Amino acid sequence: MRRGIATVCLSGTLEEKLAAAAHAGFDGVELFEPDLIGSRLSPREIRLRAAELDLAIDLYQPFRDFEGVQPGRLEGNLRRAEAKFEVMQELGATLMLVCSNVSSDAIDDDALAAEQLHALAGRAAEHGIRIAYEALAWGRHVNEYDHSWRIVRQADHPALGVCLDSFHILSRGTGLDAIDEIPADKLFFLQLADAPHLVMDVLQWSRHYRCFPGQGGFDLAGFTSRVLSAGYAGPLSLEVFNDVFRQADPTRMAVDAKRSLLILEEAMQAPSARRLPPPPDLHGYAFLELAVEPTSVGQTQRLLNAMGLTPAAQHRTKPVTLWRQRDVRVLLNAAAPTPPGVAAIAVESSDPARSSERAEGLLAPVLARQRGPGEADLSAIAAPDGTSVFFCRTDVDERVSAGHWLEDFEALAPGGGPFTGLDRIDHIALAQPFDYFDEAVLFYRSVLGLEPLESLELSAPSGLVRSRAVTNQSGSLRLALNVPLLAHDTAQPAGLQHVAFECADILAVGEQLRARGLVPLAIPENYYEDLAARSDLDPGLLSAMRELGVLYDTDHAGGEFLHLYTQTIGDRLFFELVERRGGYGGYGAANAPVRMAAQRAVAEAGVGAGALSG
Amino acid sequence: MRRGIATVCLSGTLEEKLAAAAHAGFDGVELFEPDLIGSRLSPREIRLRAAELDLAIDLYQPFRDFEGVQPGRLEGNLRRAEAKFEVMQELGATLMLVCSNVSSDAIDDDALAAEQLHALAGRAAEHGIRIAYEALAWGRHVNEYDHSWRIVRQADHPALGVCLDSFHILSRGTGLDAIDEIPADKLFFLQLADAPHLVMDVLQWSRHYRCFPGQGGFDLAGFTSRVLSAGYAGPLSLEVFNDVFRQADPTRMAVDAKRSLLILEEAMQAPSARRLPPPPDLHGYAFLELAVEPTSVGQTQRLLNAMGLTPAAQHRTKPVTLWRQRDVRVLLNAAAPTPPGVAAIAVESSDPARSSERAEGLLAPVLARQRGPGEADLSAIAAPDGTSVFFCRTDVDERVSAGHWLEDFEALAPGGGPFTGLDRIDHIALAQPFDYFDEAVLFYRSVLGLEPLESLELSAPSGLVRSRAVTNQSGSLRLALNVPLLAHDTAQPAGLQHVAFECADILAVGEQLRARGLVPLAIPENYYEDLAARSDLDPGLLSAMRELGVLYDTDHAGGEFLHLYTQTIGDRLFFELVERRGGYGGYGAANAPVRMAAQRAVAEAGVGAGALSG
């Protein structure tokens, strides 16, 4: 199955777009006319450049407002088309996209449109060119694909067929049954785009919010399967207009685009996807690695100690200490040049090799590792925000088996501290770079097989934050991805990250941690006044929560969430302690504004360093 | 007339919001409940803080989903309200906003709603509190203000009245006649917000795209006048949810907000606006000042020379040279620490003192000037992007009159170069900071009395650019304001600026400038191929345009625009030469993508320094 991408999906000059598409391994491109017009390369030079890059020019697009015009204007339109046919011949492009007329003076007459398209196809055929007619969702009279097909059928010219575009069809909720009625040899082209469900003018929706398959809310697999069943044999070609993608790095975006087609093909069980191994079962975090600049090491160690983790082992060759409490493992890397942050996450995979193979098959950047002699071969990939992702398998009894990652560590004094009740890492929240949020969601969805939940908007003192969680079926592996809803045009701090530990009884555990010196983030008294007003919580419970800075949320199914935060170290990293009751599956989003306001107040007061009382 | 602002309009902690509102001179605030809940200040402390700042708490908001519930749920809702009444008493707030119920289980029964609101008002009255009931545009059953008024009338309690919100009413296009039917003593509160005309879900529109009066497309003056005529005597209070405003500097935003009310009052001819002098007639640019770092001076001088400007005078005390050609005057300030850019614009005002007075009255930042003995007293204000704006009056015969700005310059050798045909400065295009684009539009609209044209989106290789022109009636003063549609979260270059000169015959003038050494920005051959295909331009004209890099645009009225660009100096500044035919009033936006692609190609090729052939 050939794969294509429209040049409009990507930023940069036409040369940069072509290079990015080729680098990601696309077979062809749709050449978006404004990209040609703005290019210093002649059509012939573009043809050569594409050929050098092994890219076909699958489609020349768009040609507008052609059909359904007053007969007196037909000849002018044909002349306009002839000029483009000449350009296409120099480009070596043989398929032109004609969009349904959007002009207010277009005539609502299928026979007239068919007759004029017939004439166009005749002229095209003389140049060895074919015409793919597409119903725009906002076409003046023709805005459904079955209508465009009726006109094509009526026109009855071998050089005339239809172009189907998933956005134009799925945005209107048009039924898909009529696809089967279109003969395979009239299915000239297929354009794919996903989009989030939005209630807005369809033109604006289309021009600004399209995204790659798997990033939005449309059933692209179902749609594409229908078109393939009908016999379509051309490329799967992405045509996405997205405000963010068109300002982002085109090389990254092209890889993201390609990845979206790979998992679309997998979802359709296409033969082309057979080489991609399915995602192995993932079950929780094997460890996470905090990278901390030397000046923050002491503070981080004191906070880990207050949480009840103890130094258990030292890496044989690196300045990395393993802190743990039972199965909660945190590597502290004290050689980082940056403020404290999550440098790596390691997920427990039932088959680490297969996880890595899948990641590579999905074009995840594989990280070169500095591996000492005899050290475990942990392959890692880079997530879109730069966090390293390891796949590993920590045997239950942690016996020393060949290649086990724990082998790389030398145990420190045995014993360790008391059990303070941290059962597991509940979730990790990572701030994402603004231009690559959709890429990140698709990355975790495809590479790790996690499911994205609904996108939320949280109000912070510095603006709105978009938050989207990705999680596996069992809930044992959860990530929250956060990004400002809008960026500024000045350099911004990297954004907060945090690690949440789950416990069974937050009040008991919180007490214990406080006894160990933990000072939780101070939650405003006003929060508890409001909570008392809007809930039926027992006053004793409320009072205990207030004492410890515990926040509270419920879900529609009656699940409850109690959680507290530590203060922030290094302006970037903090911890959370959570208790989930009754199957609560969220992350306390309702409380995020209060948490962010409290963090801002601490930062304003300049007491950020006081995460510990001792 | 008292003026207020809702805390939700502004970014920061509640303390910061209050300080910003007070600094801008607001009389009161609407306290948005989440701002209270996230605050470390107790209600009593907030009351004190507000009192210190001389701010009233005009409204406590919002209280949700109260009315039209099953009778069994009333008592719980009243208890929830009682808790808030206690908070309000501590705050010293006596008016609570109750929004119409949006819950899916709200009951569609006006009598029930009225009865329950009556009960609420009764409880409120016991605390000296009144209730303002507001129809949200997306209320489940009550979503029109006249409906909310019928319910309030039916409830018939002295402590119950209506809150009118311009967004909820104007977004739905509700007729305004029913406002007159509401007795003055039932008009408890008025919330003002403007918004651009968008076709989208009204809730999303309201939550993300509201703006201050004068920044959107609603007739706020007409609406507000109706409410005042009906006898409303409370504050004009702004309630704006805007993604950009809530991440921007709150002090700036509060000033912007205040400015929006000042011109709203002026538009309504309110008594409070009498002290604001009307905008004097402006007619063109007296001069503009380019600030250039020492290493770019030579290149800038060569480019000015190629354009046909000549050094005419030297400032008596500063390293500033006046370059001119007849009435086109460019000051070259060679002492700037920054890359070349527009540092100041000076507009010809029929009354510079009154222009300054108006600017000050509209809270424009007045710039302190270093004025030498005997130098003209040019008062300047700072535009939102940092450009200085001067008001001056250049007498027609330039005779030396007291305080004339030209007096500060000492003439160089008389004569000057030949007239190359630059008639005037046509427009100046300035890149705006992302967070302050709406502020900039309102600034020029209010302070200079310019009219904003429609906002356009232009496609650049690095993403979409929003462009909005502001111009005076005669077209003698035009500015184009540009901003990326989205920012990145990394530091971005300052953005391009350019100065356009008008001429009567661009082909002749362009030839002449080329003979003087000007190398225009190279426009792709593909542009002319496309232009030939889609227009009926004479081949001779086309060929001449191609030779000189002249671009072409038309408007609906048959006006024509021919223009060419110079190359860019210092990655920031370039010039444009334009010819307007037949009353063309635009800026060649259709050609902006080609221009930006050509500029990117030059930058990529690293030949940006070659603006001149010689």
C-alpha cells in the first residue's frame, strides 16, 4: 500500500517539505499549488528533486470553482486548466484534484456540472492527465461524496473519477454505504484526515483543526476499510490543515504522519501492517529516573527520604542511585546539567524485545546507550518531550538473571527503611512542548498501546492548560500529558512534572510522611470551605484532610479520589500521593486549578525551597 | 459611572488580579469564585486588601444550577447558598450572580424556578444580600434575558433582579426591546464583553474568545445605551474569558480593559467621557525613525540611497540623520543596540497637543524624552509593541516656527538627490507580540482613532500569520499589524517589519530604483505562470512585472495593486514600493504567502545581505 502526504501538512519551503516527506519514508506527495507558486524551483526542477528523493507527485491540488458555471465562462475556465495541465506535465503529475464549486454564483444543475467536467476531462486526457472530483463539505451545491459520484457517473468520461476525503465525509456524518456503489476504477484518490469533534463552522474546522489519523475523534479505520473494500488501489494520502503542525518542525511532523498511517493500517489489519508486532502487555513502572543537577541533589534526597524511599543500590559505573520502597523504584541521577526532572521512565513489559521492535517499527527514535561491559542491554526510545522510555522486565523474585537491569546495581547496606505505604507509581505527569502535543498522544497510543482519554482544559494562574491522560486497560500504566493551551512568543520555563504514588490510606500514609518531615503543599482554607458547602463529607474526614492538605474529587460512578502534593523542588518537579476509592479512574482535574494557584502562591512568596520541615 | 472588571479576565493570583485592577483605576471587581478558592487569603483578608486598594467587590459569581430542581433538592441547594452567603458577608459583597441552570435534569417550569428563586432571595435578604439572575446563552431552559426577566417578575422578591450580559444576549442575536420593559430597580447588574463573530458552539465561543468592547464585532455601545436608558445605575463591569488575556500580563490587560470602557463611554456620549478630547484629524506620517545597530548602518544607508532618499539634515544632539525625498522622511538612528527596526512613527496631527492629551486620557504610556536645550517638545507614547508614537505638525512650507521638530535638525548640503517618485509612506507593517495583539488593535483604534479592518490569516512557511490593518478614513494613515496565529514555547525572532512607499507608476519607479542599485526580492517564476493563468493581464505588462519582481492583486471593486519588495536587512526590516489603482484599499494579502516564501528561501540560502547590487 503506497503512502502519501500533502505538502500543506508540513511547514517550510517546498524543498524542506519534500525532504521531510522522503525522510519519513513516504512514497508520494500531493503538491499543494501555493507551495509550487511560492517555490523558486521550476516545475521541472521539482520533478527532478522529487525523483531524487524517490517521491511520486501523486496529486496536483486544488483546482477550484470550475464546474456549474454559466456556459460563457466555461472556455475561460478550460484555459485556466490548460495552463495547469502544462505545469503538471512538467511536474510529471498525472492526477488533478478539482474541488466542488464554492462560489455564490455557482449554478445548481448536475447536468451542467457533468457536461463541464466532461469537457475538462477531455482536455485533461489529451495531456495524459486525469481529474479527481471532490465534494467539499462546504461546496455551494455539491457537498456530499455521493452527489459528486452521481455527477461523475453522469459525466461518464474515463479521465474523470472521484476523490474521497475522510474529513469532508465524516465531518458531515454522511453515511458510508454509497462508497460501495462507486466502481473501483472511479475511485481516483483517497485523502485522509482525522479531527477532534468540534461544534463549529465546518470550513474553519477543516482549515485549522484537522489532525493525523488516531489523533482525533473520527473512525478512520472504519472509513478507510470501506474505501479499500470498494476496490480503491491508490495511495493512502494525508491531507491535514493544522495550525500547530504547519509551524512545527517538518521532519518530526512527517514522521508523526507516517506513524499515524502505520497504526491506521494495523487497525485495519492491512497486509502492510503484518511486520509490526502487536504491543506486548505493559504492567506498571519498573522504575523512573530523575535527573538532578548537583546543587539539587540534597533537596531531592531529603524529599525521597521523607516519602519513605531509601537508597538501596548504586549503579556500577554511573553516578546513579536506586532509591526504593518495595516495588517503587526511583533512580536518582546526580550528573544532570538541568534542574530536577523526569529523565526516563521504564515500563514493565511482558516482552521488552518485542516492545522495542514495535517502537522501532513505529519510527520511534532509538537512543544510543552507553553500556558498560557486562551491563544489561536496555534499549530505550525517546518520547516526543525528550524523556527516555525503557522497556524492561523485572522478575518477581528479582533473581539475578542474564541481562536483568537490576544487575547493573550493587546493593547498598541491606534492610532499607520502614514501609510507609507507597504501593506503586500511580501516574507520571509530563509537560509537553507546545508544537508536539498531538505527536505525543499518538506516540503513546501507538508505541505503548495506551488509550488517550478525553482532553481537558485546566485553569492555571498563568493561563489555560490542556491535559490528556493516556493509560492502559488495567490502569497500571498511566501518564498525564500537559501543555499550555496557547504558547507565548518568549521562552517559557519547561513546565511542571510530577510523579504520583498510590497508597491505600492517604490519611495514615500522609501522617506518617509528615512525621518523616514532609511538608505538603499548603491548600487554601477557602478550598475546604467550598468543599464542605458542596459535599456531604464527614466533618472529621474533612478536618483530617485539611490538616494534611488532602484534596478530594469524585466521579459520576461514585468513585473517590483523595490526593496531596509535595512542594516543588527546582521549580519543576514535585510528587503526589493518591488514594483511589471505588474505581475512580481520573486524576483529580477539578482540583488542578487550586493546586496550580497554590504552587504559584508559593513561588511568588519565594519559599519554594521549603519542601521539608527538617 | 462606576467601572468594574471580573477577576477571571486577568492572569495571576487573586492578589495580583486585584492589584492590576486597582492600578488601572477600576472602581470594583466581580470576584470569580475559583479565584477565591485558590487564594491563600481568607475572605476577610480579601475584603481588607480590596479596601486598601479602593476596590469594591461588586459581585460574587457564579452560583450554578440552583433553580428548577426537584423540590426535594431545594433545601440542599439553599444550604449550599447559605455557605456562600457567609463567605460573602466576610467579603463585604452584597450581590450574588445566579446563572440559569444548565443541568440536564433541570425542570422546564417557570413557576417552579420563580418559587425557588423567591426562596433563595428570601434567605439572601436575611444576610443583606441580593441575587442577580442571569440567562446563560446555553442555559438548559432559560437562555434568553427576557425569559429570565419573566421568571424574576413572577418570583417577585425585592432581593431578586436580573443580570444582563452582553455576550449572552448579542451572541444569540436576541432583540433588545424587552430591556425597556425591565424596571430600573430590577436591573441589578450589567456584564460587558465583546467577541468576534464566529460560527461555533456558543459555550466554547464564550469561554475562549470573548474580548473587551471594541475588540470584537458586537455593537456594545448600542447595547449598553439601551441598558442605561432603561435606568441601570450599577457599574459597567467587564467579564471576559479569553485564552490570551488570561495568560498575559495582568497589569497591561487591566489597562487595556479600562481603555475599552473609556472608548465605549465615548461612543455612547456618556457624561463620564466628556473630559476625553476627540481624536484630531491625522494625515499621514511626518516621519519614521529606524533604529539600526552600528554594524548595519552602512547597509541601511545604501538601501535608503537606492530607494532615492538622501541625507538632508543631522540632529543637533543625537546620532540621528534625516533622510528624505520631498515629504517622505526617515530618521536613521545609528545608536541602537538592536537589529534594524522601526523605533518610532510620527503622525501628522492637526492638533498634536490634543492628540497627546487624548492618548494620556486613554492611559497610553507616555514616554519620557531626553530633550536638549532649545529642542522641540515632541511628546511620545509607547504602542503595545514598544514602538514610539509621536504626534507632530510639519507646516507645509516647513518654515522655522517655534517648537517645530525639524528645527532640531541642521541641514546638510542643500539640493539632495533626484526625485525617484516616492510620493509618501503608504503604510507601515509591524509585528506584534503574541499576547498583546488585541490590545494593539484597540490602542490604535482608540488613541489614534483608526478603524480596524477585517482580520486576515496569511500562510507563511513557518505557520499562519494573523494580519489586521488599522487605517484612518482618508487612507492617509495606514498600519498593518501582524502576529503569528499561534506562538511557540521557545523564544522567537522579533518578526518582520516593513515600510511601504507609494508611487504613481511602479514600473517606471522600479526601473529607476534598479538603476540606482536596488535588487528587489526575487519572486518565483511560478508566481507569474499562475498569474498569467488566472488573469487577463497584458503580456507586456506581465513581462515588465516579472522583470522587476512586481506582484499583483485586485479587489472586488476592480481596484488594482502593484507592489514590489526589497530584500531584508538584518533579518527584520525591509521596504515595499506600492502603486494603488482605482481606489484599491488593501495590502496585497493574497501575495503575502509568496513574499514570505521568497523571504524564507533567501534566508535559507544565506544571501540575506545582498539587498543591493553595487
